[in-house]
Amino acid sequence: MSKLGIRMQRLTKGLVRRAQYSGPLARFTTDRERYVHVGIGEVGGWLAHDVVFPLTDLADAQKGLGVTGGAAEIGVHHGQLFILLALYLAQDERAVAIDLFEQQSENVDGSGKGDREILEENMAAAGVDRNRVELITSNSVDITAGQILASLGAPPRLFSVDGGHTPELTVNDLQLAHATVAEGGIVILDDAFSPMWPGVIQGLLTYLDQPDCLKPFALLGNKTLLTHDAFCQPYRDVIAPFAQHLHHRQDNVFGHPVTILRA
């Protein structure tokens, strides 16, 4: 689809979303509220709706658990999740997005199609503070943990892994997240259980074979969440109330207890 087509599709989706709300948009008093309730539906992407509110509750709960830091994402597409993460940061926290952007010839499996211009437009529309965001055009295999930490100034507390969906790229990106994430930080892995992308689960299994790996604690829609062992139960407690509103169950994933939530 052309850039014009994408913009027209986004505008149409936005008008439909606005029509679903009886009150004016002005009733949303913050950029966060406007994005979560309306703006997120105007941005191209595949973020399942059942992920949003449990994820934002986890982001809010981190401060009370003493977890601070910015946000990072590998593979941003048009920014649907990246913008959400950026809006839930404190004023002294930064965000970094890593994507191939115009280097799409290196997109070996066609998982997403990052576009810097569209991302910039979406961030501006959502009210993201551009001064606290860095966009890096690169293949993630060429990125070091030091680069991510230098961009953020501190280990990130939120790290989305949504880049290449091959086993090798999944392992690479999980290891980058592992090497940089703050103690108690949350890694958000995309499509681990999608039948369309078997490479992701292969990569996750390889990563989980490491003795010091982060542990999965929740499956939220199409996202698998991992953190340090000591924080797994506190985070499961944070999202437990959503069991009243979503399909839910407690299970084990590769020997680790997880909370499963989906619409």
C-alpha cells in the first residue's frame, strides 16, 4: 500500500473510532488517555486490544516496585506500541526505537515495514515529546547493548522485541533486551505463539535455555512478557484483576507459571 493509501486508511479508521464515543475527545484530559482510547486505533499495526490496559497497568506499577528507566523497541512498524510505551514514561525517561526503516532490503522475513516518516507523524499526533526519543536506522544484529544504554542514559524498564521473526533474529534481540533491561524491567516479545511465525518460538526456546534468562510471567494477546524471577509474581498480581473482564487461565510455559489473558 502507498503512503497516501496508508494515511487515508488511518484517517478512515480514526473517524470510525471517534464515532464510537458519545462524548467529545476533549473529555480525555491527557495525551495518554487520548491515545489509549482513540489514537491507538489510528496507527497501523497488529497490537491486540486485550494487551493495552494490562500493559499500561504494569508500566504504572513499576514505579511502586522501584523499577525505573526508559523504553526501547526493536521493530516499530508505524509506532503503535512504541508510542504507547513512550507516553507511559516519566518526564526524565527516554525512549529509543530501532528499525530498518528505509533499509527494507534487509527485512528478510517481511515481518513489519517500518516507515520513519509515518512514525514521526504518528508520534506528533499522539503528543510524544520528540526531544526524549531517538530513532535508530539499523539492523538489530549491528546494534550493541552499549548503544541502547547510551541512547537512554539508563537501563530501560520496558523493552519490546518485535523485529525479525526468524529464530536467529529473535535470539539476537532477546539477548540485547536481556543485556540492557533494568532489574525488574519487562521484555515484551511479539508473536511467540503465532502459527504464522514459528521462528519466534524457536528463538524464545533457545533463549530460555540460558541459565540466567528472564522468565515468562504472562501471555497478553499476542505478546509474551518476561522479567527477572523476583518480579514475576508481583507483576502477575498487578494484572490479576483483568481476569474479571477477559478470558483467563493460569498455566505453565516451559516450566514457568504464567497468567494468560485474552479477549
